[in-house]
Amino acid sequence: MNMKKIRPLAFAASMMLAFGSCVDLDYNELTTNDEDWVYDSPIYGVEKLVNDIYAQLMNGFENNYNGALLASATDEASFALINSGIHKFYNGGWSANDPIPDYWKNSYTAIHEANNFLEKLDKIDLTDYIYSVTEQTSYEELRARFELYAYEIRALRAYYYFELVRAYGDVPLVLSTLTLTEANNVERTPAQEVLKFIVDECDAIAEYLPVSYREEMSQHLGRTSRPFVMSLKARALLYAASPLFNPEDNAALWEAAAEANKYVIDHAQDWGIRMGTYEALWGNDSFTNSEIIFAVAKTADNSFERQNYPVGIEGGSSGNCPTQSLVDQYEYQSGDNAGRTFGEVHPDEINITAERPYEGLDPRFAMTVVKNGDFWPLNSNQQREIQCYTNGFNASPKINATPTGYYLRKYVDGHSDLTPNVNSSFRHAWIIMRLPEFYLNYAECIYRLTGNADAQGRYGMSANEAINVVRGRSDVQMPLFSGNPVDFLARYERERLAEFAFEDHRFWDVRRWKKGSEYFSAVSGAEINRLDNGNIVLRRKLLPRKWDEKYNLFPIPFSEIQKNGKLTQNPGW
């Protein structure tokens, strides 16, 4: 009895419509295992193949650049270590011959593995397990898990295509298995067609995926689900409507994106997804946070802390240092300056001691940034008052000291103790999707449609109302948006920056808005000095950055163009 015979009828019928996809031009066959072994030993071979496809998901804890996050290629941060490839994003060192990061190879490798799985479902035979079960897994559980695998893999394949299209724009979309010769003759498919494939694929598989795996016999965490695919659809439609991919500003694309993002909002509660506190988004138990739709959970480790604890803290090597440009965007929560930004209130030199400029800022600032005078990290063995002023304990001229005057707190588990006699570790979860994204996505879409931040359109929620759900969470409580100011989009973009700092949104948002010259060409850090009278003074300093409009899209790797003359290069590369 093969898989088709044990699969529910709806599943079998669905798979008749399964799409194929483009093979990676550098990846031809399963190279890690003998194919017969994979399918003759499904518990080990097939599950390993499935896990390998999941393993290609990019995350900031592992897929960084010598420790640098994509945030350090934006106005959010500057990476303190000079040997990181992250600097090439803005110093002119980026090229088709040095395609950093290589989303092309990573994504097409995963897509190829997905196709191997989907096209060979008939080879999976669970007969041997009917009467022979493992101690951990019953036959019914095994069958249920394998029935979901195809939908999970199709969801992942759609996600990898999204990774490709937002990085490269037009990419090959081939819906059949190709020989090497055929693969090296494929042409690029327009980005809108690729995005439509993603949307259609999500619609096709959503009903077959569970809302969560809590009620499934196999309760593995971190698997693609119905909320995942509907959220992917909503995100893909937002990108399809954005200026980079919608230069004509087609209102129908904004309408479709608004509807899809509102769908996620409307169904979130039924899915068990709800907003919690901001600070609970990272830490040892963050992977169970009900706000998170999808994340890559990692086992206990302290490498991220080693990469981002301040210099001067034993085991810390600095790393992704928040910029003054980021700090300048945070608004004040209350008082006479409520709703105004740090940069507006303090545009010039700041006497930190006398003015206490950080008091009253958006609470998300303190949960994201370590500033001069903070006590950090949280563990008692290493905690000390951080000194970011020149000649301070955590500042220049120490090697790799912060170039911006700040250190990173978000995602960093301050309970980690890096002293040799302790060397403690905690679990981490890299967030790929969480609920506030879809409130803010919706706000952007409905405003683009109506031109009025108070207009609800046909969805019963205005842009202001959607944003205020995010600003009003219990440990944020920022002043609510109201009215229809002429600078609404700038305020919206600022809110998105504050909410998603260091979660990789900024890198892509600024590109899809085509605002790189506005945000990424003039980034400032802070030079902090302690005067003879003990006062600490901050002066802004410009960080060397370069922006070119060609950076909106990545270069197609030259090695791929060499093999396939039909692959055209992106403009400017």
C-alpha cells in the first residue's frame, strides 16, 4: 500500500494540481543521500528531506555576515567589526561577482528539494509501519504527519519564491522538473507573475493545513500552517502593490493587499493569535508567544550574545550597534513633547546629564537599545553601568567598541552569563511573521487606497485604527494616531521602524518604497564625551554610507548568467 492509498481523497485530488518549480542551476540531484534509501526508509529519509527544506529558512542568528544583521545595512545600525561582508551593501563593494547574500542559491536549493519531494510522492510507502511502530510514533500519527508534508512543502516553496522575488524582482518560475540543459535556458518571469503564483498557491493549500499543530497528533513546533500561508499571501500582495513592483500605482493591487491583510487581522483571534507584550517577543520562551505566526526556533546558545554584548563585558565583542538615526525616530510618550521625535526635540548637541533626553521616550526604545548609563546585561555576574563615552569602559579606543554610541538589546538575552565559569545559554526564536505586521500592512494599504488616515474603506477599519492597535499594546501605550496629517506616510514609516527594528523589515521596506536615497544615504551615529565637570555630551556624526538606485534589487549572480545566456542582469549591475 503506497501513500496514495493511505491518503484522504481530498489530499490525493489536491496533489493532482501540485506545481513544480525551477531547479537551482548549481544543484542537480539529491547529493547527500542515496535516493532509494530516502524513499525506502521514510521515517528517516523522507523526514530528513523535509527537515532539510525547512533548514534553508534564513534567520539572523545563523544567516548573518560574521555576526551582522541586515539591520546593519540600513539606518537602524552600524556593525562594529570591519571584517563583515555587511559593509559591502553600502560601501560600493557589492557586485554580481560578489553577490551578498546569495539568496539565489539558498532559495533555489530549497525549491529543488521541494520539487524532489512533491514529484516523488508515489515512492513513499508506509506499509512496513502498519504493524511496526516506534516507541515514540504510532502508525496513525505517522500517516497524519506524512499527509500534511506535501502542503507544508508547497507553503515553504511559495515562501522561498517570495524571498527570491523581493530580492531580485523577475526570477525564473518553471512549473516542471527540468534537465540541466533545460534549466540553463530558462528566462526570468515578471515579478508580478511570480507574486501571483505565490498568492494562488497559498489559496490552494490553506484549507488543508491546520490552524496550529496543538491538536494534531504530531505537535512539532515551527511548521507551516494556515495562518502562515494566509500571512504569506498578505505580505506578497503588499509587495506587489508597493512602488518598486507597482510603478503605475495600480489601485487594484492596493485593494487586493488591503483585503488579504484584513483577512489575517479578522481571523487571528480564531487562530489563537493575539498581541502580547513587546518585551516577551524575545527570550528563552519567545517561540511559544501567541503573537508570533512563524519563527525559526533555535536550541540554547549564546553566540548572539557574544556577538552583541558590549565590549568591556567579558565575552562580548560589540556587533550590531543602533544608530543615532534610529534613536532620532523614536517618539516621546507623554508630556509636552508627546508625539514628537527625539530628533525633533533635540536636533543639536545634547547635554545628556542636564537634559535627560531619553526620559519619556517610546518604551520600545529601552527594549531595543542599550544606551550610556544603562545597567546591562541583566545577569548579576556581569552587569555594570554602561559607559559609551570616549575612554569609557565600553567605548573607544577599545577595539570594536560601538561606532554609534549605542549597543543592541533587542533579541539579546541579557540573562546570558558569558564568564568562563558559568557560560550560560538560552533559547532564541528568529521572528519571520507576527501579528502587528498585518495591522501595519493594512494601514499602509487602506491609506494608499483612500488617501485619508481616518477612512475605513469597505473593511471597517481605518489606517489610524489599525496603527493604534499596535501602539496601544499594554507595555507600549504610545499616543494614538488621529486625523489626516499631510505627513501621515512619514509617521507610518516611523511607526513601522520602531515596531520592527532589527527584524529585517527595514532593509526590504525602504527598497519596496524606493526611498533608499531618503533613508540610507545619510545615516548618523553619536560621538559621546565626558566633560571635565562630569557632564556627558552627545554630538551627531555622519557615518560613511553610499546609496545607488540599483541597490533596490540584488544583482543576479554572474556565475548564473555565465551558465545561462537567457538570464538578463538587473539594471545598473
